[in-house]
Amino acid sequence: MCDDVLPKDPVTKPSTPIHRRTQRQRVRERFADPSRRPGLLVAFEGPDGSGKTTQRKLFKTWLKSEGYDVVTTKWNSSALIKPLIKSRKSIRALSAEEFSLLHAADFRHRVEQHILPALWNGKLVIADRFLFTGLARDVARGLDLDWVLKLYQPLLWPDLVFYFSVSPVTSGRRVGAVRTPNYYEAGQDVTNVNDPVESYHRFITRVISEYESLALIFNFITIDAEQSIGDQHHHIRALFRDGERRPWSQWNMDAITEWLAQREGRP
């Protein structure tokens, strides 16, 4: 069987400790193989108006010029779940819990259908927002961090997380220059403030506070997003060169092993 072909077995077979050890060894060998580029997952995080999407696009262009096979995934973009989220938002029917659950479901669908297959095939995945967006926004809405984190299990961690740091004032100014924040973006579901601009300022202040805590807990690479676009981009290039040599974590080895078991029809 070609190494890049995903195994498919329509017959459900019982998973055994020996089989799992074999799969785990297979994963280790694949990502330690010096003859091929390992899959890499790079997340771009930050509040609205931080400029992370601009930097993500510049980063992708540079990576492709360097010969990387690049795949992009965006927050709330699952073809299966996004339409449901959109319809519920349109009638302002989402509670904080449902908001959290649906975005976690969208994330899990993209992980299993797009991110893990790309990593297995040695591609570099750029995530324009990752699970940390859900954590920051949901906790800012008053939910418990541990409860939200459990929604995203089994956990898959990026090899690098670039966090684009701006003040609430800068975020509000940049967003306000191009649009009026919508109901959920402004956090009006939890602030109960009628003015979307004022509500946005209050809500994004909470979100940024949660992001700053997550940056410390999960060791984000913080980018000063108040700097010029060019300075940020060249800084990201240098940081990526240092970070791409990190070994794969055991967390991600386990996530890939579990995914392979599911693809082969094993529980």
C-alpha cells in the first residue's frame, strides 16, 4: 500500500492493545522520517481587528514560495455545521451554551475531515483561529473554562500558535472602520447593551483578557499587532524557522493514532 494512501477497511474489528501499539509506532516513524517533511499545524489567533488574517495570507504566500504544501482552515467553516450556526444566529436564538457546542462541533468536523488528513500527508496546515477562539469567547460569555475545554477533546495542539495582541481600543477602531459589529460579534447576547459599538468594546475587553490568560497557559508566541504589517511578517518568518524543528507532541501522536483507528473502521 502506498504510504500516502489512507487505510480503509469496511469491516469493523476490535481494537487491541497490540494493534494500538502498532499504530502508534507507525505514526512515530512517519513523523520522525528525515526523508519527508512532517505535517505541521500553525494557528493564528487574536481578537477581531488584530490583523491576523492579513498576516495569515502573507505567511501562506511566503510558505508556498518556499516549497511547502499549504492547506488553510478557517473558524466556523464546516460545510456540515456552519449553515446551522448561521440560521440560529440570524434569529438570535443561540444561548451561550449552544453557541459553544455548535462551534465545537464545527471545529471537530474540520479536524477529522480536513486537518488530520492533511497532517498525515505531510502538509502544513494554517488555522485562521483554532480552539483557543472558542475558549476565549465562551469564557468571556460566562462559561467555565474546564467545561468548554472538554468539548474539544480529544485535543489536538498546534505546533505553533501566533497570538496577535492589540488593545480593545485598537480592535474597536479597526473593526468600526469597516463595519458595525453584528449582534454576537458585539457580545450583545451577554452584555445586554443596545449600542453595538459600546457592547463590542465591553465584550472584546473580556475576550482579550481571556486571550492574555490563554497565552500564558498555553505558551503562545505573542506578536505585537500594533506594529507595521511588514515588521510583523518578517518577525513571523524568523519565529517559524525556529519553531518548525520542534518534535511532535505525544498529544498529537495520540490524536493521529485515534483518527487512524476510526478511518480503519475500529471503535
